[in-house]
Amino acid sequence: MSHDAVILDYASLAPDDLNLEAFWALPFTWQTFDHTDDEDIAERIRGKSLVLANKIPLGADVLKANPQLKLIIIMATGTNNVDLEAARACGIKVCNIVDYSTESVVQHTISLMLALQTRLIDYAAAVREGQWQGSPFFGLLDFPIQEVSGQTLGIIGLGNIGRRVRDVSKALGMNVVVAQSVVPGVAAQPDRLPLEELLAQSDVVSVHSPLSPYTEGLLDADKLALMKPSAILLNVGRGGIIDERALADALHRRQLRGAGIDVLAIEPPTKDNPLFAEPLENLIVTPHSAWGSQQSRQNLINQMVQILSAWGQEDLLNRVV
């Protein structure tokens, strides 16, 4: 039996280098859209029993208006774009994709850290601008370089990605500390530090938490002020955890050595984002690309095939509702 299905933001998968043979062989009648604007969501899921979406918001109104909808697959790990309570009330199953991009995100995290501590981008730019060519010496050492070996890495959020960042960082000779959970009611873990202590002790702080009411705006001006002026801040977790205006101010005033950011509160960024108000040489921003290796995106497709192959079963892979 074929089911009518729609993919609302197919282009977000950058599918050109992926093997989709098993996916397209599944018994579904697909309609695909590279992107879907908010005003088109209701029309595009009308009559569909299956919806695949990455970041397209699926709120209560649109779910209640589509009683034929049976399954939503979020083509990512975060579930905040779907009203899960409304889905549960409507009897709509929801699944997500998990642990598919761990190695890609870890690689990106370490890359940001090393690029900042070695001033890699500054040195590459200096060569392009002819500064090395005009040097009276064999090398160029205009930008201070720091070794990560012996430094302390503080991790906020110890899920699969946080654990792998911990392991790789230890292999680089770093000391690693982990923040206590900021969720109220979670018992204190004796092997972790209160967030304020972690911020004060760490040479590198790396954020790997989900966005929630407890983490939104977590690293505000007061928290950033606790960090060492020699420290760097990394966020490949979720935009909105760091107060972007406070971060821009801290970088501008050299309150922090640098920051590497892959996620923003609003994506793509708006023109008035404070991080882009003026050039900040101690800031690296990448366009939410940490997850996007070919291997990770293929893992995502393979998990969707597994979920869809079990259509109609109660024990769907990665079911969140």
C-alpha cells in the first residue's frame, strides 16, 4: 500500500552526494519541496499521511487540521520545531534522527578550537595579503599562538557529542571538566562542577546542550564575565544558549580571547545580528555546517529508511511521541 508523503525542506539535506536508492524504493508517493515558507505549510501537508521536515515548524493548528496525518519524521535530532503535545493529542507519531552526526560535529568543534588557538585564519589571511612575503625573517609570528595541551576544557552538555569531544580533547592533552545540569531538580553529580566554577576555571568552554527553557540565554553577560580573558567559547549546540549581544560586547572589549560559533538564535542570521555589526577578528562563525559531512547526511538517510521500513509498527525507531 502506498502512502502520500511530503518532504518540506528537501534541499536542507544537500542530497546530491548521497545514495538515496533505498529511500526512493520505499512504498510512498513522494512530493518534495526544496524549502517551504510558513504560509505554505498547511497546503503542502493537506491530505498527506507522512511528513518529513528538518526545521519547518509544525504547530498545533496545522496538526489539528490534518487528522489524516499519521507520522512525522524530523530530519534532525532537535524536536523543538514540532508541537509534540499537540501531536500526541492528535495521535500522530513523531520520530527524530539521533547520533548520526556525532563525528562530524566533534571534528568541527575541535577544528574551531584549534583554529582559534593557533590563529589559523589570521595567518592564512596574512599570507594572502603578502605579509609573509614581505617579512625580513623566515617566518611570521604576528598573532599569539596557544597550545591546547595542558589547558582546561569545560563542557556544557555531556551527551554523545559532549562525551566524544571530551575523549578527543583528552587525547590532545587537555584537562576536561563538565558542568552540572542546569535543569531544576536534577541531583548534583559529584564529578561535575557548578556552571559558574566551570566558566571561571576553563581555558576553553564548549557548549553541547539542547535548547530548552533552562538553557535559553544561559550564557548571558554575567556568565561571560566569569570567564578568563584568555579563554575561548565554542557553540556547536544550539543557537539561543549564548546571548549574542553579550558575546559581541565581550569580544569587542577583549573580555574573551575568542569565540567559535556554528549556530545562532535566528538562522539564517538577520542583518541586525550583533555578531556581524562590525568585524571581530577574534570570532569565527560557520553557517550551521558542523553536522553536514557526507557521512553524517548518509547516516540520516539510512535511519529514515529504517524508520519508514517499520511503517505501521508500534516500536518505530527513535519514536519521541
